[in-house]
Amino acid sequence: MGQIIRNIMAILPDRAMITDIAVDGQVFVPAESCHTDNVLDGTGLIAIPGFIDTHIHGYGGYGTEDCSPDSILAMSRLLLDVGVTSFFPTVYTDREEKMIAAIRAIASAYGREEGAAIAGIHVEGPFISKDKIGAQAAEGRRDPDISLMQRLIDAGRGLIKAMTIAPELHGSGKIAEIAEQNGIILLIGHTNASYHEAKAAMHLGIHHATHMYNAMSGLNHRNPGAAGCILMHEDFSAEIIADGIHVNKDLSAFTIRVKGRDNTVLITDSLKPTGQKEGPFYANGEEVILKDGAWVSKKNPELLEGSALTMHKAFCNGISWGLPIEYMVAASSSNPARIYGIGNIGNIEYGKLADFLLLDRNMNISRIFHKGEQHVVQQS
């Protein structure tokens, strides 16, 4: 049965306008061609595409580090409750056997999701800088290794769509060739690249960046570093953790404005306990506590372990920082879909999968639609 929503403010690819939205057979269709009695008055509501989180390690007490298909499927169910309609389960740098097991678990879960769709896998490493490990497992870090790259690809069964790499490492060029052959987008990240090394990465086909400013060489007036290169060059797009903690909120807003509507991707980079109701809380084997809106080590509360962000919160943060809603929709939906070549989602557009959210005037989620069907949020 189809669905028509009348008189709603829709954020479309090229404009925002009050219009009618119609869904039939899981996709958006012209309202005049949809014959149904299932009509909703959308007056006062805003329609935006469902959120696409392309960098997330866990949610609700489940994470990729569990190396379990059941954990990935639980993430899928819980993420849809908070407006995420597609996601990339993201695998930490770790021992090879742990990374392979995590990737295989995601591949095994693929196609069995009851909530947010697995749109790909993001492998965060292992070819990263020893100087910019961040919260990754140092023992898993490797210099570029062709055979290891192939084993990771084989484990993913064609699902690996993103991989973070430090392009200054010797042998990165060959990894870039293999990535291109396999449809994998490489991101510069966990990198200590100089400005010139970061600039050279573009010639390897690297045009996207992992969590801008975090775990990368910073901007300096004599050596602008990786951060400066990404900021200055239009050929680079960048993820950003828009929690105001990982990156100062004013700098976050400035970066999104400078990069422009089409070159920023909101991510959560959230850890396993995000959204978990009761403790204890663990992330990648480390006990963590929530401090000032982010996860920190329980043993050393000064050590930031990672994000407790949701995509809805990131979206609302951007708007509260003065950014246009059109920018936030692009960053949370259409940009990741375009950058990773996921052609059937990311916009409210005829023929695309009807993954969308209805927001009230305060930007609260009023209704969630996934594949054209209204999703009933599960109450815990």
C-alpha cells in the first residue's frame, strides 16, 4: 500500500519547498501517480532523507569488536530507532585475526538486517601511522602489505567500501591501486603526513578524510599538515565528528562552511556503549565512562576513548551552530551516498529508496520511514 504525505516542507537535492511526498513499492514516486487512501497531513513537519552513518564502531552495547553477526544485527535494529537508515559498521585496527573475524561477522550479517541497512564496511586501518594511532590497537598497525590487503578484501566479500590509510607510508600507492580495482574508497586518516605528502595523496586517488582534525597532522603556518591540505583543497571531502568535543564547535561550523555543502560528511564514530542504558560500559575491550558527552578511559579519565554521538544529535548540533538545514541534510545523507557511490539512497527523489524522516519544528524526529514503511520505534 502506498503513502502520500501532503503539504510538507521537504529538503530536496536542489531546494527546500512545501510539497507532497508519495511512496509506492518502497520508492519515492510522483504524488499524482500514487493511488492510495493512506494520506498524512504533513503541515508543520519537515521531511529529510534518513541518516547514513559511514563511520560507526558500535551502538546500544553492541559493536564490531564483538566479531558477531548477532551484534551487527542488533546495531541495525537499534540504529533505525534513532533515524539511521543505512550504516557502515567500522572495524578497528587490531591483530589480523581479530580484524578478519570482525569483517566476516559483518559480511555474514549482510542481507539479514531488520533495521538500518548495511551499506558497506569501513576498515579503519591497519595501514596507519604509528605516530597517530589514537584509540586503535598499536599491535595491529602495519605498513602497507599487499597480501594482507587481499585477505581483508576476501573476508569482506565485496562489502568493504571504505578504508582509512596514512598515505605517507611506503607502499601506499600499491594499496591505492588494489582499492580502486575493488571499488574501495581510501580515506586519509590516522596520518602524520606533511602538507606535501597529503597533497600527493590526491594523485593516488585519495580524496576523502577520516574524522577531520582528529589523529592527523595539524595545521601550522609553515607546514599546514594533513588538516591544512584537506581544508584548502576542493578535491578533498572530509568526515567530521560534530559533537563539539572532538572538534571545537566553532571550528566544526567554520570547516563545513569552508568546505561547502557538498564536501563534508557527518559521522558519529560512536563506540559500543553509546545508547546503552546500563553499565558497565566497554569499548574495544577497555572499560569507559561518560564524561562531558564523550567516552573516556575509566582508569585514566583524561584519555579520550571516543564518541557518544548519534547522527540526529550531530545534525541538530550543526543547525544550532548556525549552519543551514540544507548543509546538514547533505552532510548526513546525500554526500555519503554520493561519495561512496550508493546510488539508490541519500535524497528525496523519484525512484530512490524511500528512507526518510519527519521532523517537527524543534528538529525532533516525529516519524521514521525505511524502505517506504513507517518504522515503529521499539521502546526499551
